[in-house]
Amino acid sequence: RTAPNDKVPTGIVEVAADKVTVLNTVAKSLPFSISGAPEGDDDELREEVRLKHRVLDLRRPQMVRNLRLRAKTIRALREV
């Protein structure tokens, strides 16, 4: 590590793996694409599917943009 982090006890430790073994694979695919999906595909997602898999839905780029815009708006309103 070129710049150790003195703020944490393990800040000078760096691990480099020579080999990675996958212990478990995904049995089925995700209910919808998280990234790389065209913007138009959002219309095809049913609301019930999005709500059932809310954690995945919040990782989609459009949802991330919406949450960041919401945070900026609230911050601006509090500064007034």
C-alpha cells in the first residue's frame, strides 16, 4: 500500500489474492436488470415486482439519480 490509513488498525495491511475460488453460484437470474438496461425498459417493470425487490430496485441507475436529486433538493431547502 502506497498510502497507509493510520485512522484504522488494519490501515497498513493489504491482501493480494493469487487465486479465487467461487464457492456458490446464483441459481436463478435477477428479476430485472440492475445496470446496463436502456432507460425505456423501466416502463416494462411492474410496480409490484419493483416493490417486492426494493433493495435491487434502489441500485438501478435511475433510482440512484432520483435519490441523489432528492437529497440535493432537501439540502438546498434546508439552507434557505
